[in-house]
Amino acid sequence: MSHVEVYGIRHHGPGSARALRGALEEFKPDAVLIEGPPEADPIVELAGDPGMVPPVALLAYSPAPGDGDGGRKAAFWPFAEFSPEWQAVRYALGAGVPVRFCDLPAANQLIPSPEEEPEEAEEARPSSEAAEGIRLDPLGWLAKAAGYDDAERWWDDVVEHRGGGPSPFPAIAEAMAELREQLAAMPEESASGGLPPGHLRREEQREAHMRRTLRRTLKEGHERVAVVCGAWHVPALRAKVPATHDDRTLRGLAKAKVAMTWVPWTHGRLAGRSGYGAGVRSPGWYHHLFTARDRPIERWLTAAARVLRDEDLHVSSAHVIEAVRLAEALAALRGRPLAGLDEVTEATRAVLCEGADLPVELIQRRMVVGERLGAVPERTPMVPLQRDLQAEQRRLRLRPSALDKEQDLDLRKPTDLERSRLLHRLRLLDVDWGVPSDTGRSKGTFRETWTLAWRPEFDVELIEASVWGTTVRGATTARAEALAEHATALADLTSVAERCLLADLGDALPTVMRALADRAAVDTDVAHLMSAMPALVRALRYGDVRDTSTGPLRTVVDGLVVRICVGLPPAITGLDDDAAREFLAHVDDVHGALSLLAEEGHIERWRRTLEGLLVRPDALHGLIEGRLTRLLLDAGRLHDAPDRMARAVSAGAAPDRAAAWVEGFLSGGALILKHDDALLRLVDDWIAGLPDDSFTDVLPLLRRTFGAYADAERRSIGERLRRLDQAPAVSSQPLEEGVDETRAAPAAATTLHILGWRDLRER
């Protein structure tokens, strides 16, 4: 007679994995069925390849995204080394017995059933507290019955921390059967546990397909079949359900066209906090429990001490010994078979970290969760774009890592320049493997700093991006041309042009530049032209740094400068407060861009435009007038700034306009107030002379202006004001007769130096 063993496991449980491996070796099945997508059967043998290093995941995806089927784009089934399903696969491959996946096909799961639509999924259903607890968290319900307030701790004590003894699977199956019997005895309207109809229906379909696969396997002549599934499903697979019932349950399911492959995964994505439904709190800890066959607590704390020493924190062997003793004592006090993560963490905090929280957070990040990145063998099915990227990574010696890694690139070196181009190309494909730092980017320097971190979802994004081409360069070129074709704003086009230059997409540049020139020629909004200028100038500078031809781009920039200078005067007059603040940012952006461009003809045209605006200051908003005054003063084109400020803050000026003028003037930084006493005294006298109600009105503007300065700058301005207030009134009359000025000069100079004054007549 056929013999079927159903092993109920907890996904990603090291104790379950170890117990399952032992049970399989004892049972010696001639076929193994595992909860998972059956489309993976043709590639399951890759799990035995030496190049397959967990954590990895099965990825099901639509090979033709956007085909209008309305399905989900992709789904993952992750496996860690300590996952029971992974150990079952490895056992079957090693024993040479067939291994298959028996869950509902991914072709069905990628399309939500009608009951899973959002409108119905949000409907609440009446349920009892018991039903809700059993369905949503069966382990939590069992833990509560055993007197535990934490399901994770209960499962660890009962299964994960077991050192040996009888198989736990019969007891697990009995417990789940009892829970499902209690659920079945409840009224139908309350047995749902508050779950939507689509979820319950999908669960029935999954279990029906598992039973169908089991029947088919037995019909093929296998006599000893092992089934590995989530503990909740064990009673359903053992139940005597007619095949006709399962056929009705599975009839008429919608299907999507899917492809299946293996992809690298990370421990961070196995953690429950990542949003993974079957995630665990501590993947790194569970990996350690599975791989450390003896003395796991001692080995863990020794590794923690090594992590702390690498950060130059003093941790001795005596610290480790005391931490082990404390962890074991806490476990004994709490009646646990082995010190768990809670006890080990408390011992780490108290002994190794001496009560400090930051080192504990470091260990949490590096060890408890960890960022181990898996690997897949070369012969794994991939789209051509993925293979091309892997070839580029090998050629440029850029190895993917799950940990954040800073990469400094010197663009004068050919290899670093090509690395930069590759990272910029991937960003055009929305694969943000590298995120650039702002350092140096705005200046067009020869250096770039990137933060690199590989995420599993990048494989999905590469698959989606493969519609653009089979190589990274080809796909990026096609994507850039499409972005330029569909761009609706001039700023969007300038951004695409900049990214093309950064990525060295010479084939896409003609298309992008034609679209940019056409758009710039018909766009009459000066604000749009001004917002486009910074990206274009940066692109010119990057072209110089990267040895890229920028002739067409310079033609566009030359035309924009002329049009901005002509269109600015009518556009910048008569503005309200919000519009003035928006234009202030545009003026600063264009001024900075032209300074970066360092084209004397353009700079001179810009400055003459600003000078012309100040001829009729009454037509300008105070914020704009103050800022233009400061820009021309810094450029050495104004010599009457104190007189202009005096007029702006005079008694006849409205307080709100005066405050706006001061804000615009001082928005360029505090340096001028630290070195020009005349302007500082003007601002001080104006503020001191404001009536109470006017002071209250302008206070927010002043606070915003001075709040932008650094603490040291504000302190320096305050000390300078104090010295001005304490300076005695100085007569311009000559010294009394009988005083020897020659002999008094050294003493007077010393006194002036102590007081911080340069010249007595200045006071």
C-alpha cells in the first residue's frame, strides 16, 4: 500500500528544517512534494548546482508585461538555508528522487480572483474572536493556550530550540487538526475570522490543488510520498476529499502567461518588517541556529564581540564568558530549553555593550537580521538584459552586495568613467542599484560618490525593462528616446538630456536634442525657461568632464540665455508674495548656472538685465529687489548698497516690504553682515525702530531669514552688534592741547585692538 507522510512546517524555521531533514532521511520517500508553484518543476534541479547559494527565491513573472490581463506583475517564493522547503529540495536532489511543487500554479495566483477585488476585499465580515485568532495566527492561538504571550517565543521553545528527541510533526499535525475542528464547529458567518471571501476561496483552491497533485503522484506508482507544507494545511491534505470536489473547486480559474526563474535574495527581505507575510523577526539568528551545530550561544556572542571590535570597541574574552553565563542564567530563570534571542540580546546589551544602545543596534543590523545576498548559477534562465548586466558587472569589477557600499569614482580613470556610465544607464531604466551623492555633481567635477546596494526586486525591474532592448546600452537608448518623445514640459526634456550625457548615450542624443530645441523654441513661459537652465548647464559641464560632444546643447543654452534676459523684466514685475518667492528661486538658479558655465558674454548680459530691473525698483517685489541688489553687490556692480538699504528700510517704507527687502538681500548668506558694520547698523536700527504691531508682523520673515544661518554665524552677528551698541560716542574734534599724540598712538592702537575696532574715526 502507498504510504504518505505530510510534514507540517513553519516557513523559514531552523528547528523545522533540521527536524524535517532527519524525518526525510528516516522515511526515505520515493517522491517529495513541496508547497510552491509547479511551474518551477523544470528548474528545481538548479537548486543542486554548487553555484546556487541561498538565500534565493523563485520568481514568477509575466514575460509580456502590460498585455492588459490585469494580473500582478510578479511574485516571489523565498528560500533560506534554514528554510524547511529548501532542505527538502536538497534532500530529494541528493537522494535522486523526484521533487515537485504542489501549490496552486503561479499562472492562477498572479491573477486575483473576483472576490479579491479591492471593493470586496475591504468589506468586513462578522466573526468571533476565536475564529479570528485561529485563522490569522494559529501559532499565536496555540501559544496562548500554552501560557505564552509571544507566539515566536513559544515556537522557538517547542520546535526551533529542540536539541533532539522525537519528531515534532505528529504533534504539530494533531494541534492543527484540533484548531481546524474548532473552526469548523463555529457558525459559518463567524468562522471566517474576519477574512474577505477571496482569501478563503483562494485557500480552498490551494489545498484542492495540493490534494490533486498528491493523487497524481500516487497514480504514477510512487509508494512512499513525503509532502512538505505549511502546518495549517496538514489536516486538509490528510482529509478524505473526493477528487470531484477538488475538480469543481479548481474549474474555470483564470490564467496568466508566466515564466519562472531563480533570483538572488537577501536576509533583509526574509524579515517580517520588510512586509513579507511569512517573514521572521531574525533571519540572521535563525541562520546561526541552523548552521551552528554545537554551542550556538557561545559562538553567537563570540561573533558579536568580533563585530564590536571591528568598530574599535573594547570587548575582551572575559566579556564574552560573562555574557554567556548571563544568557544561560536568564534562560534558566524563564524556564527555556535554550537561551533565545531575547536573552542573548539582553546579555549583549548588559555585558558586551555595557548598557549602550547604539552597539546593540549595530549587532541587530549586522547579525540578527543581516544582509546576506544569495547567488544563482550561470545557467539559470534569464532575460538577455540580465545577462548583459552581469557581464558588465564582471568586466567593471562591480560586485552586487546587499550591504550599502560607498563607491568613489574618479572620472579621469577609464574604468571609473565606465562604471559611472553604467550606473547612470541603470537609473534611466529605474534600476537604482547606485544612488549618487550630491557632492560634486552640481559643480561638474571629476569625482562622483555613489552608494551601491543590490535589492532582489531589481531583477523584476530588469525583466520589465527588457522590452526596451537586450543590452543595457541599447535598452537605455530606447528608453531615453521614448521619454523625450512623451515629455510634456521643458524641464523634463532638459533632465533627459542631462541623463543622456551622464550615461554617454550618443545614439539617443540627436532625438533628445531635437525635441529639446523644438520645445524651447515654442515655450514662451520665462519661468519654464529659467527652470530648464540649471540642468542644461550641468549637462554642458558633464560633457566637458566626460569628453562628450555638447555642440547642439550649447546652441540651446545660448538661445535660452538671450530669451530669459529679454523676457525677465515683464515677467518679474507686479508679483504677489508667492510668485515672488517662486521667481526668487528661479533667479538664484539661473545666476548659479551662469556662474558655473563661466561664459563671460552670458554673464555680462545677465548682469545688465539685473541692473536694468533696479532702475525702476518700485515695480519689483521687495524680496526680488533685495536679492537683485545683493547679487549685483557681490558681483562688484553696485557701490551704493548702504544708500539703497537705507531707502528700503526708511520710516516711510511699509514694514512688510522692508522686511521682504531685507530677506531678499540677506538670503545670500550672513557674510556681509559680519564684515560691513554700516549695513549691520542699518538693519539693527530699522528693527529697533519698528512699532510693536509692525514688529509682530515682520517677525516671521526675519526669523526665516536669520534661521537659515548657522549657529556660529548668528552668534558672530550678535557679538558684533553688542560691540556696536557698547561703542562710545566719538567726537570728531582734535585731542586736547598738551597731549603728545605720538606717544599716545601705541596705547590707543592697543586699546582699539582689544575692543575690536579698526579705527577710532569709524566709531
